[in-house]
Amino acid sequence: MKGTRSFRAVRLGAIVAVGAALLGGAQAQSPSYPSVTDARLTSPEASNWLMTRGNYSNWGYSALGGITAKNVAGLRPVWAYSTGQTEGHEGAPIVNNGVMFITAPMNKLFALNATNGSLLWKYERELPDDITTCCDVVNRGVAVYGDLVFMGTLDSHMIAFNAKTGKIVWDRTIEDYKKRYTITSAPLVANGKLITGVHGGEYGVRGFLEAMDPKTGKTQWKSYTTVEASYPAGSAATGGAPTWLTGGYDAATKTVYWGVGNPSPWMDPRRKATDDLKWSSSLIAVDVNTGKIKTGFQYSPNDAWDYDGVNEPILIDTVQNGKTVKSIVSAHRNGYLYRFDRTGGGVKYLNANKYVTVTAYKSLDKNGRPIWDPQHRPDLTKAVNACPSFLGGKNWHPAAYSPQTKLVYVPSNEWCMDIKGAQTKYAAGEAYVGAEFELNPVPNLNYVGNLQAIDPATGKRVWSQTFKAPLWGGVLTTAGGLVFTGNTAERDFNAFDARTGKKLWSFKTNSGVVGQPVSYSVNGKQYVAVFSGYGGAIPLWAGPMAQLTKDTPRGGVLWVFALK
């Protein structure tokens, strides 16, 4: 395949540790910091943003309604903070009573006054110089609980900080970074347990979830996501299925819902068509107290396209035949928007609908299992073109849900790929992909990015806004009837009418917006915050498609807006 791209990794250089430093003086005066309890996490106040997607259900929704369609045109930047890093800034700010925590690439952590950006304390991790990651050196945020702040690291540690001072309370190794385990996303605190997933599916790690005691870091349970009986003999231990995005939690059933990533390698001559490779490319339901995987749904059995199943599960109620159903909705990389019944803490397939161009599958059967199209399924001897590309109809960047409109807002991308298998052999710490690939556009389309408002029960598209370049940032909905998201090549942070899709406001930032917007209030004043700082997987993996963003400047800045 002429011009194909094989696996490309990011290798870090040595960086200097600054450590946690409490800065004195009036500039660093900190607001009071109330303890974060289980009750507050279960029913978060509208004024705060206590977890990456705002609540356990991953809605990405703010119940604040002070900024509306009628006044959003008056939104102005009120402060900004530069991190000093030029890689991808994909994190979500966390806010508790006017104290904000943000993370930057290379495991920088900043505590700021959320009203003016004053630095309260900061931490920079000293990382080993032999770390290798597949997809940039990003960090997507922290978790808060009690008086602690938790951050996972590129060298596969979990660190607990005193939220008020930045002092390290504990620091423990989750796995061996030399085997290319990393942690890039925020952990989840559920039912008094600190739960983290891991990254590394392109290196033959064995995926797992681990729950810890938040006070000490001591392991409470650890559950692997590869099932030996579903893999060729002896291959489950290097079978991938990483858990690298943050899941959701149903407190009523004590169930953690978590997405699971691609198998390692993508293609393997040892596999038979009947090897499903559970639980790779799946959504799993986990007992929060024991870690037992109760059940799950496999989006892409025996996945050969890298259609990761890690995308966020959104827990909502939907109406089917006049009956309200406890549901999960997830926009999977394979181009289908799925709906499941989660009654009793389970995962039961209901329906799925295409939201981007799909050629890899002919269709889904009545149980949601894909029916492959042989003309678009690669193997070690066959090169094919398939849509969507391995970067997916939607990648890590989270969708949002509005309880007002009952719609989900999906930041999707239209692209295809040429892909074929490649011989590979496992060696600890080395790339273990088994594929070569190159991205290309969908024929006869003049755009890639597409923000879509979709009815999750039927899959019907209500409105859309298209963009020439890919979308790679998260979406925020608000009680003010707004949808916020950014774009890459244009560098804009935008507000749309949640019901009609009309663009109501835009602000041109310093770089491409690939962060997760949030909203919070302090002393009754509503703010909207988002990171601008282009990077992530697109410039590393998208090949010719990355040319659409080649002129996007770099540099991470947190922008905070309020009404004038």
C-alpha cells in the first residue's frame, strides 16, 4: 500500500520536577475548600464541576441557566492561564467552591482561583526519559474526594494530593511503565472507591480496572478485561483491551460502566473467526464493591479495525413504546450510536443507528453483533478500504446530553482508511499493532467534522453543524439551552442553540480547541471554561488528513468566559 503509515509512538525526553509548591501572598489566597463526599458526587451542586463529565451519568451538562440564547452574545473572556506546554490539552477543569484544578501534558497539575486564575499551587512530575506513549502526552483531568485530588500519570502511577496545599499524600505504582502501561484519563470515585483504567493497547498490555482506598492507595480489587477462553491459547496476557477513558456509575445498582479498548495486536494469524477476544472493544458492567464483571456487550468481536470500545457511556432514561427505560447511550468508533437497557445493573442491547459513513460492516444483527463485509475487512494478506477510519466516527472526545431537549450531541468525524495486516511479534515495551494504515476522506464529502444533535431512542438526526477539519474536543450542554464545543483548524470556541443548532456566539482562541468545556458559578456568577491547545492523536496518526490542521498553532491556554 503506497504511502501507508505504520505505528508511530511518542517518546518523552527528561523533564525537571518542580514538585508541589504552595505559593504565598495575596495572589495565592485560596477560597475555602469543602470536603467532597459521596453524597455530593451522587448529587453534585450546579455551581460546581466535581468530575470530568459533571455527573456520574456522563451527561456533560450544567444545570446553570444564567447564560442563555438571548444573552450569550455578551460572553467575554475574563481570565486565561497558559500552561507552558505545546502538546495536546484535552483535560476538563474540576471546580469545588471556587478552587479549580487543571492538568496539562507531561503531568502538570495546577490549582487556581476559579474567579481570577491566581495560582494557588502547582506540581510537575519528574518523568523517566524512556517513557513511550502511542498518542501524545496528554492528561484528561483529575478526580476529587474528601480533601484529596487524584491524578494518574504517564509512568503509570496514581498520586493523591492534599487539595489545599498540593502536598503529596501518597504515590503508588499501578503497573510497569516499561511495558508501556500509562494512565491518561481521570480516575473515577464511586461508592468510596478510587477506580482507574490503563492505556497501552498498542503495546500488548493486559487491560484492567483497579479500585483503591482513596485514603491510602491500597488495592481493593483488580479486574482484567481479557478472557483467556476467548483468545487464542496463551495470548490473553498480551491481549490489549485497555480501559483508558473514564467510565460512569449507576449508584442505584452499584454498577460501574466502563468502555474497553482494542485487542493487541489488531490482526493476528493465530486467531480464528470464532475468537471474539472478550472483553476487547466492549462496554462492561462491573460490581463496584467486588470488581466482578457482571455482564457486557461487545461492539466489535474480533476487531481488526481498531474500533476501540472506550467511548463514554451516557446514562439516561429513554422512552420505548410509551415505557421509560433505564438506558445507556454510546457513540462507538465503528460509526453506530448504541442504546442499551441497564435495568438492574445490566447491559442489554436495544438498538443502534449509523451516525457516520460505515462500510466495514454490512449491518448489525438483532442482537447488535456486526455482520462483516469481507470486501472491507483486512487481514495479513489483504489490503482494504474501510469507513470509518481507526480514529473512529467519534474518538475519545465526549458527547453530551441535555435533559431539556432529550438529545445527545455527538462531535463526529467522517473519514476512511486503507488498512492491511502486518506481521508482528510480541516483545515487552515494543509496538504490537499488526497493521499498516493511511487515512483518506469519505468520497464526495466536503467536510470531516460534524457536530450532530441526535434523538438517542431513534437515531434520528435533528440538526448538524459541519467543519472542514476534524473535531477533537468535548461538548457541554447547559440549562440555558446552549451547546458549547470548539474546533481545530478554525481555533474557535462556539455556542449553539441546543434545539435548532443555530450558531449564537464564537470566540477565536490561540490554538485548536481539543479540551472538554465545563461551566460553574462562584458568588452567583456563571463561568464557562475550556482548554485550547491542539495536539493528541490527529497530528501523529491521521497522515494526509492531518494536513487539514497543519497550520494550527500550538500552545495550551485555559480560557474562562463570563457575561460582560
